[in-house]
Amino acid sequence: MDFIEDLKWRNLFKDCTDEIGLKKEIAEKGSLTAYCGFDPTADSLHIGHLQQIMLLKRYQEAGHRPIALCGGATGMIGDPRPTTERKLLTMEDVKHNVECIKGQLSRFLDFDNGRSLLLNNNDWLGEIDLLTFLREYGKYFNVAYMLNKDTISSRLQSGISYTEFTYTILQAIDWLKLYENYDCQLQIGGSDQWGNLTSGTELIRKIKGESKVFGVTSPLITKSDGSKFGKSEGKNIWLDKEKTSPYLFYQFWLNVSDADVIPFLKRLTLIDKDEIIKLEESVNTEPHLRKAQKALAKNLTVLVHGKDEFDNALKITETLFKGNIKELSVKQIKDGLSDAKAISIKEGTNLVEGLILIGACKSKRESRELINNNSIAINGEKTKDLDFILDKTVAIDSELIVIKKGKKHWFVVNFE
């Protein structure tokens, strides 16, 4: 299976400005330079960016040269959203975000010996004055043509500022500069970027003549249940481990549905076709083993955070499942039980009263029943001791106590 056909099998090839021409150019030249842009709207990328990051990695693995372009200038403007205007960032925030994103992208692509490039569009867009922008570039864009683009037409009723209206021109200038300076013939992006990709091809054609450039989109990732991909409990899953711990990152992928796991394996990992087909069979014949989810979680956690962080996430997962809390460090416990209720109580509190204080039950009678019924575990060990005292002598590293009620309810107790 050739490269383009593999992309199609993985559902990573939606629209192309000239598919026949692209295949011919690859056949004749052997390799192309391809770019994708990442606007620094935050100081970390999230898993919603993974598909495009991995596409650049796929192009590199296939022998092409990828360019990861940080939008130091376009990030000051903001790609128009379907609903409302973006909040403008300060120059200082954008510069900080660019540096953070550069560090993250360098974990995925090989930049040795020019095999890929990491650029910032502020290096050229920041040098263009207003009259140059209007005379040298703006004159090539017909207003009626721009109004027909989805990103702009969808905002005509709610309103769109001239600032965001010009975004597609700035992105087209990006491609023109990359074409002139780096022979970049290909731009990739999500299907929502089609209008921006075609703006670039048009600008290059008008300024350079019949240039061989190609725009390719991939379908946006959606979850089978209709919920937004890339969020857990309404929160983004970030690539920065300080924002989303490797354990929570691992858990997100481990808990994807059977309906989503194979599409995610195809689109977000480099696992080969034969192995994915085997994993798909396991989803159909032995779904309880969750082999596909485990493969997805391992592959992406190792890719984003490294083998050591994967091993740590796996240890936390298995230890919490077995209940051997004392085998974990305080940090591992905090990572693994970050969603559990955490509360501070006075040192020396009796367990019966403590269960009420942490919200495990509502009365002393109920508290005693839970303890007598062997439903309470302290740091992984069941207790029936009604006189049990919660203090630092039983706390892990003298810092916290983990109380488990039944099979699913966890509480992390600190001391005032």
C-alpha cells in the first residue's frame, strides 16, 4: 500500500486540491516539503492537535520533509471560530506560548540535519507594514471570494471583525513564503482549514504562475457518542504533563469506547495495518480484554511522555485496581486519585466521625455499619476497628491517608 492509500485507509485524507497532480509530483520527485501550522493560543498543545502532529510525523517517516510552523504572528490575530471573536493575546503571552509549543513539537519530529524544520511566521509577517500588506497581497483577494469561505460566511450573521476577516490572507502569505524559501509544495490541515488552504494555493498561483502546490485536509476527529473529542469531564487533555498528568493521559485512552478505539488507533498511532486489524478482531471477539485500548494508551503515552512515564502510569493503574496503596508514593497517589474527594481534618479524629467529615456517610450509625460490614479500607487495608484514629502515624509519608468506601469511592485525607 503506497503512502496516500495508507492515509485513506486510516481516514486521514479527505479533500485535495489536485490528488492526481500530488501523486504524480511525489512519483517524480520522490519527496516533498509539507507544512502544518499551530497557533499558540495556549502554552500547550492538546490531544486535539495530535492528528496533525502525527500526520507530519507520517510524512517524515515516508521520506518527506515536514515543517511545523508556529503562528507567532497569526496567533496575535486568531483563526475565526464558528461563533464568536477570539480574545486577543498579548505579545508576551504569544511569545511564551510559542516557546512552549516548540518544545513539544520537537518531541515528535526529527530536526537533525534539516530533516524537518521548526519555524515561526512572525519572522516574516511581523516585518510587513500595512501598505505592503494591502498592495502586495490584499489586491489578490476578491471580497466576494472570501465571503464564500465557510469560516467567514458562518460568521456573517453574528458578526466578524476585519481583524479575523484577514486571517486567511495571512495564512496564504505563510505558504507563499514557505514555497519561496523552502520549496514547500504541500500544506496539510483539518477539514475546517480547507478555505485557508485554497487561499494559499490561489495566492501562489497568482503571484508565481502555474506553481505545483497542493492542499490536503483530513477529517476532524469526533467521538461516536457525539461528545467533543479531546476533553474529559469538560477539561482539555493537554500534552504538557503539568496540565494533564501522564497517568490521567493514559487513563483517557484506556477508557475510550469500543466504537472509538480502532479509528483512534488508525489516525493517531503509527501501528501498522495488520496489527490494527488484529486488534479490531479482539474488540469484536473478546472486548472484555480491552487489548485495543491498552495498545492505544501505551502507544500514545510512550510517544508523548516517554517509556518511564508510561511505566509509572501503568503501575498506578494496576496498584489502585489491586488496592495496594502503600506501594505508591504520595505523588503517585495524588496523580492516580486526582479526581477523588480530598479533604482536611484534625489530626487524631476518630474514624467513625471522620467518615462523616469526609462525606462518606451521614451519621455515626451509618459510619459504624460501614466499618462493621468491612466496607472501609485505610491505605488499602480493611478495618473493623471502631476506635481507629486518623493521625500522621498511619499516614503515608506522614502526609495523607487514603480511605476507600466499598469498591469505587475514594477519599484522600490530609490534616489541618
